[in-house]
Amino acid sequence: MPQEGLWLSEDMLCGRDTSGDALILREKERSRVLSKILNTFVKASGDLLENEKLLAFLATVEKQCHHLVVCVGGGSQISQALAEKGIESQFGPLGREITTDEGGAIASRILNDNARAFRARLSQKGISAVVLTPILQIGGLICLVNGDIYTLSAYHGFSQLFVATRADRLEKKREEFARFGTCLAPQGKIEILGL
């Protein structure tokens, strides 16, 4: 008769196919193993997608977590593209608001292009991650979401969250997140990285 414990296969723990033999983990072992099963969310500024420090950070995190999700941004690129087309946008408490369909399409294209290129870059480096954009589809409508707000929406589903920004934006980013109370480390789970 098996001892009381948590049944997990070795493959499940490693994120591989779950057809392997199951392991019985006693209570002492359970907490040790579960502490290593981290779900990690990283919001990466579009300005950092070519940054080697970001890639090195993701490679390290990927080895320590079970599930890595990277949300790519593109704010600077979007600002430049909108300005070139003469499309206005405004910033409010929830980030940039683009009021035209053309502007929304430009922003969506940039974010999707960034995600596609970053996915390929991670693959070349052997880093396994889900790469996504801060775009939601709600009731058939496309909703562009500020990447920092998207990070806050992921807060309850992930063990640890990181916001990677340029080093010169680090303090401003910390101030922006401070308005959300104790979500920042060490009290909370979000850590802001200046790369």
C-alpha cells in the first residue's frame, strides 16, 4: 500500500511528457519539490528585446522554474510609429490610450512582430518560454493593455513576477508600481529589474 504523499511523475516535475513512472513524495519531500515548481511571469520592455542581459536573466530563470511566460512590450516603437503617421494617443492611469482603429492596428502589429521575433530569439538561445503580447480579445474586440497593467492581472496566477525595463527607467517604474500597494518585493511578488 502506498504511503500518504503527493503523486507526481518525474516528467511532470520537469515539464515533459507525463507518461513516466510516478513518484511518491513524502510530506518532507513534497515541500522541497513544490518550492522548486515556480511559475514565472516576466514583462520585458520592447527596448530590451535585443539586450543580452535580459536573455541571460531569462536563461537563469528558465532553469529554476516550471513555467516561464514572457510578455513583450513595444511602447517606444509604438510611440514612434504613431508619431510618423500623425496619430495622437494619450497617457492616463492605465497607460496609453489609442482612439483610432488605425492606431490600434499599428500597435497590435508592432507587439505581434516583437513577440514573433523574440520567440525566435529565445528558441535560438535554447530558452523555453511562452511569449505573448499585452493584447486581450474581449467579446470579439481587441483591447490593447499596458504591459504593467497586464503584469498586475497576472499577479495571482504566478509565483514570481518581474518587470524588466531600461536601467534609466528603473526608479520611475518603481514609483509607478508603488501606487499598487504591497505588490512589489519584498512584501509582494513583483520585482523591477533595470537592465
